[in-house]
Amino acid sequence: MTSGQFENVLTVHTHEQNGMLDEFHEDYENAVEAVGDDLGENHPLWINGQAVETNESFTVTDPGNFDRVIGEFAAGGPEHVDDAVEAANDAFDDWKDTPFDERVAIFRQAADQIEDRKYEIAAVMGFENGKNRTEALAEVDEAIDFLRYYSDDFERNEGYTSAPVEPTPGQRCVSDLQPYGVFGVVTPFNFPFAILVGMTTGALITGNTAVVKPASTTPLTAHLFVEILTEAGIPDGVVNLVTGGGRDVGQPMIEHEHVAGFAFTGSREVGLKIQETFDEMGKRGPVIAELGGKNPVIVTDSADISKAVSGVKFGAFSFSGQKCSATSRVYVHTDVIDEFTERLVEETNKLSIGRPEDEDTVVSPLIDDGALERYNEITELAAADGTVLTGGETVDDSALPDGRYVQPTVVADISHGHELATDEHFLPFVTIHPVSSLDEALTKANDSDYALCAGLFTEEESEAETWFDRIESGMCYVNRSQSATTGALVQAQPFGGWKFSGTTGKFAGGPWYLQQFMRQQSRTVVGDVGQP
Ligand code: NAP
Ligand code: MG
């Protein structure tokens, strides 16, 4: 392993640099056609290297086209969780004792297979959760990056083992990091591949085994990863996939006495519940939880307004704001707020709302009926308590199939403490707030339970310094016109949150991530009774 900069897979960027965007579009469109023909199949659970049928099942449909059935999926229950945990428990000893380089080789192999199939996986994701082509490809790239970055990290650290030392004559000592046992892995719909791949790989490469439950709306991309790991040679029982509801599958996983640790990404409510349950049951294993956000952006009076408008537009509205990192509140200096707001509204009105497979789509369909209901509720509340500058309606366009299409929404005249400006909505919805100084903006930006991502637009170095000194946030971006708060890259921009946005303060895609899945042991042997 050579040291230095990790090389991210940047499919779209690389095609653009090489003048090959046409080929990118062609490859994606061919994949969309090929995948479309294969949808609608039955998908059993995967336990101990075997397909397991269940009595109950659930149907997943395309959020942007209700006529398209993604598949019929086995609905697991507590009994399947028991079987999966037992299989994972039985597989643990052998997997933990597998030499670390053999484990790493499996994940490198999986990364290569994903790279070969990246257009297919991106196309599946588009149908399953509505993500557009460039973002879906970027997500598959991120999954490959996680696999390779964690493989490099584990190898560079020799599996987190140490060479023996002899601090005093006759005492031979080693100190290693060791896995805990069975991990529960529960994932959200919005990054159904990258987050699932990242968390599962974190648990497995370090020698734990896992039971994985994807979001009920996005089980197909999860199946693809388990299939790829299986082809790459992961032993039976090391990874088990139980699809089904949060209550029926997720909850029994949390409560299972043999689930030693948990990796979760999703809402604050569920994440904190996991931690509470672990505490109540006296479980000492880690709960590695990445939770919600209410990501603030500050636009100072020195800002380049074009950059700020572009950054907020993409930060708030790409994938319909269904990102933990989405820009959701913007504090703008009163000297520039009129120009900023006017131009943001103008640019927002030009955004293309549509099907993921359409080339221009930025604003994707909403994932489920609950999201659509929340959209209707908060836009009504915004109209009652503030001013809806644009958006607020569902899209009525006969050219679009039957799906959950809504307008990106910009709202003003909402007080900083209003629930619309404090609660996470996970929708294409942003509030604009006037401020008279950077100091006021920082105070308001930090006045939140969440602290995941934050953005600043300024042309003054001293403002950037002040902001970096004071902003409470896991990820902090200055003048990022491609998106004020979203779109982190593995290694360069490790991803995680402070406060109620995360439980560990050690971020995905960063150098301290894997260590969380292990615990240390110091071993000493005095005399000649074997090795420590
Ligand atoms: P969610 O409702 O919390 O669901 C996440 C996962 O938890 C799903 O697999 C869900 O299953 C499961 N679940 C639901 N109730 C459960 C229970 N009682 N016990 C165990 N598992 C349960 O979140 P979401 O709607 O999918 O995703 C949106 C949230 O994720 C937002 O809050 C967002 O900020 C957060 N997020 C955070 C990050 C980050 O890195 N910080 C990244 C992405 C998303 P079902 O699908 O079957 O309900
Ligand atoms: Mg949910």
C-alpha cells in the first residue's frame, strides 16, 4: 500500500474531464434499459448462505412511476432475526481468526465487481429510490471508495495488531484491536447502497459478523451488495440479509442478546432508541449511529452571490432534499438578502423535476406517502406562518408518470425558532433568514440540536477563519458552489455529525472509523508458555 492521497472513483467527473460525457450517458441509458427488463422478481431473505422464503412479503414500487414494480420482498420477523443472529454467531469464530489480508482481499474483490457493475447498480437505485443518474453514479463510486479505503486502512495497520514487545525481561506483550461479535446494521433509504456498503464493510472487515436490515423502501440495492460479497467469497453466515419492517426486524435485532454492537444510519428517534435499549440491557458494545441534520448556510455581505445561490440551490434541492446533509436554513446578511433571495427563487424555478432516468432531473420524486404528507403539512404551515416564495405544490404534469413529484420550496418570514426552521423535514424545503452580522448568523446557526453539515459564503478570509473557529458542525464547507452542504468524498471529507447528528464523533470514510468496530486487548505472557 502506497501512502499519499487516496484516489476516489469519480465517474462523472472523469468522463467530463476527458470529453466523454456522451459515453457516460449512453452507458447509463443502456443500463436503465437492461435493468428495467429484470425488475419485479421475488427476493427471499439471505441467511447462512441460503435463500430463505417467508410467508409474508411486501411489494416495492418506483416512487417516480407507481406502475413499475421493483420487486416482491420477503417480510422477515423476529424468528428470522433469531436465525440470522445464530448464523452470524456461529460464523464469528472462524471469521475473526481468518488472517486479515484474506478478509481484505474479499472486500477489494467486491469493490472491483461493483466497479464492473456500477451503471447497473446506479440504474437500479434510480428506479428504487428516485436518485438521478449523476448522483446515483456518485453513490456507487462512494461505495467503491469505502471498500477500498477501509481495505487500505486495515492493511496499513496490519489488521490493528502489534508486534510483541518486552518491556521488562521475561514479559512478552502484544496489544491488538479485536472484533466484538455480531453487529446489527440498519440502513436508510436515501443512500441505500453507499451507506449500507460502508457500515457493513466496517463491521465485517474488522472481523465481526453481521445481520443487515435495509430500509423497507430500498431492499434491492441491499440484495445486490450481499450477492456481490457472496461472489467475492464471503463465508456463509458472515453476512445475513433480513428484509422487513423497522418494528418486525429492526427492533428485534436491537433487542437480541447476541447482537453485540450496532451500526445505524437514519432518524434521530430510532438512533437514540437503539442506544437506550443497549443501555437498558446493559450491553457494552458500540452503537455507531449517524443521525439527522438541520444544516445551516451563512451568506455574508462579502459573498459572491452567484456561488451562494448555486450552492444553496443544489444543497437544498438535489434528490429533493432527502439527505441528512441537505441545506435547510440560510442566514443572509440584510445588505444582500434581496438579491440573494430573488436569484435563488429564479434559479429554483428553472430546476428540472422529474424521473431519475431523465438527463436533466435535479429534483427527484419523494420516497413514500409519509414524505408526501409531510410535504403538504409543512408547505401549508409555511404559507400560514410565513411567505412561500416559490414551490409548495405537488407537480401536475401529464408528461410525468404517476409518482410523488413536488416543487422545490423557498420560504421567508419564518422566525429562527419556528419549528419549520428547527425540525428536520427531509424534503425540498429551505427557509431564508435575515441577519445583520456574521456573529448573529453564527449564534443562530449553532442554536440547534443538530450539527451535521454547514456552509459559508464569503470573500473575506477573516470571516472564513471566524466561522471555522466557531461553527458547531461535523462537516464545514466554504464557498462550495456545487453544493453548500452535501456531497462528501471518502478520505478527503470524512462524514459524521456532532450533537444529536451522531453518537461517536468518529466519521465514516475517515482514519478512526474502523477502530470503533473493535475493542483493545493487552496480552502478556511471562516465561515460555506460548505466545501472548
Ligand atoms: P428511519 O426512519 O430512521 O429509518 C432508518 C432505518 O431504521 C430503516 O431501515 C428503518 O426501517 C429502520 N427502523 C425504523 N424504525 C425502527 C425501529 N423501531 N427499530 C429498528 N429499526 C427501525 O430513517 P429514514 O427515513 O430511512 O432516513 C431518513 C433519516 O436518516 C433522516 O433523519 C436523515 O437525516 C438520516 N440520515 C442520516 C445520515 C447521516 O450520515 N448522518 C445519512 C442518511 C440519512 P423501515 O424502512 O422498515 O422503516
Ligand atoms: Mg422512516
